[in-house]
Amino acid sequence: MKQNIFLYTVLSLFTITTATGCDKHSENSLPDYAIRVETAEVTAIASDNAISGGRIIGETQTVTEFGICWATTDNPAVSDNHNVGAGDANSFACYATGLSANTTYYVRAYATTPDGTVYGQSRQFKILSVSDDDTPSVGGDDEQNPLASTIYLWPEGNMAKVTNYTGSQGSYQDPPSFRPHMNYFPVAEGMTIKGAVLVCAGGAFQFRSDRNEGTPVAQWFARHGYQAFVVNYRVQPYRMEEGSLDLARAIRFVRRHAADYGIDPNDIASVGFSAGGILCGDEALNFDELVNGTALSSAYRPDALDEVSANVCTIGMIYAFYGRLSVASTDVEKFKAAKIPPTFFAYGTRDPFYRQFQACADAVREAGVEVEQHEYEGLPHGFGYTHEAWMISFDRWMSEIMSDN
């Protein structure tokens, strides 16, 4: 079965292209028999970034660097824009970043050896207009009321951080005045409440893709018996760790007000998409239990909320993994030591990160953690709420875990 899925993935993602000396952008191209590079299709296209990747076939031990390069003209080279890949040269993925809205780009995977650089085939894609990528709206300003539509996570003047974002430093989603917050979507009155779920949209830690991976997901789970929250965590120029602390703070708030939400304080789950799932994983690995803002900044002043556990009963990794952006962790010993919760994986076979999802799930399982794994044939990265099957399965998974608590 796995063999068939792998074959399907290779056929779907890649068209074999052998680099030759005829390419005007090739730099000292290697002989045909040394290595060849294949470029993955472009997926998860947003208003300023997209995902591609590739794989290298042949004498990969000679490769000193690999990644993707992109430009607005065909056959881009590393002398244009490029990002270095990480992990396995046999199958890698990374982001093209800093793109302009409503613009056509070309991307190629590349591999560099001591003898030169070899490129895969060029793929064309168009970046969305800014209006196609929604920014979550914020209504209300009651940070004390757990039933408010918007709940701010940090008190004014005491937000744990290491980034000094005080003025315009680029095209960021949020202004310097942004305060991390949750949008609350309650279970309908009279409906049985199963527990709570905190939703973290993806966006390469550059933005939060609320339209596809935030509000509609929370609304679906609210309709199915979960007090649902969209966590609007910090993104660029902030670091992932700062966003992880936002999520930890959100979990603490929900647990502290469990009675108000009509839930058992142990029946709290997190679910994240792409970078949002990586964030959920980072929180569970490094910022759960009673870890607070002093882990990042000695200037942070702990408060009563920091005395509440930031553990979750399960994590939903939706085309995501434990690790960091573009690179999955397979550190079995770290997973054991961190005592990560039961983990649900869902991803498509056309996703450039497909093999990394598999490797991470295998390592989590080897660490003795309960795992449920769903592979959806033919789906790319970024299917979000449009593929209801994973939500139905995650609902059942959460219900079983919460009923056992």
C-alpha cells in the first residue's frame, strides 16, 4: 500500500527533467549521469508566498546545497531569489517568500555540488491578490470576560517577547499595536458540549490564513459540540517561540475558565494547519505545563494565569508536523521526554511535505504516543476546511480522547 502511495506521489508531484549545458541559467552543469533535479508543483499559494520543493536523484552525496529559486522571468537561478532547503535531498519542500500580489512567477528546484549547479524544470504560478487572503476581524475589547467574542491574551504592557517591533519594518500582516487574541465561537445553546478546541491557521509564520484555516474551521467544530477558538498568534516579525507562548496563554485562559465554557478542564485540544500545526507542536514540546514568558524574557512578570497548565489532551496536525518551518522532527527521544499528547495527522499525497509527514508520524508512534494518521490521495497542501473528511475524523478522535479523560 505504501509503495503504491509513494509511486502515486512521485508521478503526481514531479516531472523528471535532466539538466543539460544548454540551459542559459545553468552554472557548470553536471554530466547527465551524475544527478538530476525534479521540481515539485507549487501549492499553498497565498498573497505573498507559496510552497514548492523537489527531489534529487543520483549521487546525492556530492550535493552541498539544495533548495528552490524563483523570479518573474522563466528559468530562474540561484542568483535570483532563492531559499535553501533542509532535511532530505531525496524529497524536500520550502517556501518562496516576499512575493508580490497578483504577479506571475517561475520557480525551479536546484542542487549545488563542487562542480556546479543543476536545475529542475521551471514551473509557473500566480500569486493571489491581497483581497484573496483575509485578515481576521476583531470585535469587542473585553479581555476579562471569557464569553466575549474577542479575548486578549496578554495584559497591556506585559507581553512576553524578544522581538522589538515598534514601527514599520516591512509588509507585515499586523501593525506594531497588534495584541494576540482569540475569537470565540460558542456551542449553540441547548447543545451537548464535548470539550474545547483551539484553532491555529497557517501562513508560514508570515500571516494567518483565516479564510481557509481559521474561522470556518472553528464554526464547524462549534456546530459539532466544541467551544471553539481561533488563536490569532504573533507572526512576522515575531519568532515562532513568541507565537507558541500566545497559544500557551490561550490554552491557560480556556482551562482557567472551563466552568464558564461548560467543559472538563482536561478536555482542551489544539489543531493547526501547516505553520499553525508546527506552532501547536512547538507549544507541546517547549511551552506546555507551567512554562511561562520568562522562558523568553526576564522582563516578563508572571501572573495568576501562569499558574495554570498549558497542556492539551490532543493535537491535530493538518498538513503539519512537529519541528520547524519546512523541516519535520523525527527525534524520538525528544518526543518521549516532552510527553507529547496523542496526535492526529491528516495530509494529502500531492503535498510536497508528504514524506516528512510520514516520517514524523512514524517517529511519534515509535516514541509510544498514540497516533491516528489519514492520507488523502490526490490532495495538495492547503485544503483547509474544504475537505470535510478530516474534520469528521478529528471530531471522532477528540470525542474518544475526551470521553476517556
